[in-house]
Amino acid sequence: MTSERAQAYGRIIKTLEDLGPSKLHATEQERIRDAADTLLFCEDMETAKIALTDVRELTDSLVESGRWLEDSAEKLLRDLDDAGPLTPVS
């Protein structure tokens, strides 16, 4: 793990705290947090890809429903990507 990955993880957690139940259901928050944990601690690119794909599907759904702005979704996905293994998974 690098400090950059840890900082990205911190940004993800801050996003979850800031949005809280006003923009995300508990199960959606849990999916994002689980993906962030997976990405931070994994060294396996396949595991990272699965976690990132799951959150990408979630954020696509949130944007399509009008619950999230596309910019917010993209920022979260960038932070998730930065929390993952050194080789980009997206």
C-alpha cells in the first residue's frame, strides 16, 4: 500500500460521510465501502477490476436515475481507481 492509495481511500470515505443517507441508501454505501476496502488491500488486478466494475455499474445507475451528477460519479471512480493497485484497472 502507498500513501497515495491511502489518501484516495480517505477521499472515498469522506465522500460517503458527506453524502450519507441523503444521496445513498445503506446498501449502496456498503457496496462502495466494500469496493474501496478491496481496492486498497488487494494486489490482484482481477479482484480490483471486479470491485471497480461493481461500483461503476452502481454509479451509472445513480446518474441515470438522476440521484447523482455525472461529475460526482466520475470523481468517486477516479478515487477508487487511485486506491487500487498501481497498474490502472479501468
